[in-house]
Amino acid sequence: MLVHTNTAEDTESFGARLAKARPDRDDALAVVYLTGDLGAGKTTLTRGFLRAQGVTGAVRSPTYTLVEIYEAGALATVHLDLYRLNDPAELDNLGLREWAREGHLWLIEWPERGAERLPGADLVLTLTAGEAGHDIEVTAHTPLGVSWLGRMAQSAAPAVEKRSPES
């Protein structure tokens, strides 16, 4: 799935749409990788996602703390920003194993810096910033991701959406 957003508000709205389309699977860990250059909209999308889950407080990228945990209802969301990670082994000291269980969802910015120490992604969102907005490519990598992507395709889209051959 390929989506184009024109504004930061559109990117937040897409994040909210992603949250609302999440399959009701509290019996599994759900993992979303957010990739893209600095300024591509990863944290903006995350803010929309978390707002749709009922998070009302500030949502900032945990660039210096690496991890922020939000609990809204029955779902706990772990937001990781691994941009400042020097070595994947640094993840071992964050206590993430406690959060790698059913009923939890991980949103991971800069997942490539965590290498093999991260759980595999159900969905990978690749964000690309351009002069005319942002492109967000969503690909599914697991059965949960395929289900999630299918629910996204069925929901109404305020942004311009195109089907890509990979989705």
C-alpha cells in the first residue's frame, strides 16, 4: 500500500487510521517498523497512532531515552527511537523483554540500528519526505501484518492512496 500525505495533520490522521485498523489480536505481540530519513514523519505518524489509542499526554520521540511506554486501555505501546543507538547490544539494558509479550505493540523508529535484537516486524512503514508532502509505503511481513493491511485497505482513506505491487 502506498499513501501520500500533504500535511503533518494528514500524516497524523494516517497514524490514527493505522491504529484503528489494528486487528483485535491481544494474544500476540504486534511490531511496526518505521523507517525513513530525519524529518520523514515517523514521530508525527506515531503521535496520530497513540492519540487514536486514547493517549492524551505529550507524544515526543524518545530520541535520548530510547524508549517510551504508553498504556491506553488493555494495550501497552512501546515507542522506540533507536537513532542514537551506537550498538544493538545497548538494547539489552533497556528491559525490553518485559514488554515483548502478548497485549503489547511496538512502534520502532530506526529499527535497522537494533539489528537482530528486535522482534520481526508485522508491518514496515517506509516514510519519504518530499516537497509536496510525504509518501508512506506499508508492507506486511506476517499473517498479522497481512490482516492489518487488509483492514487498512477497507477503511476510508482521507489521503491519496495507491496500490503498490509489493502490498
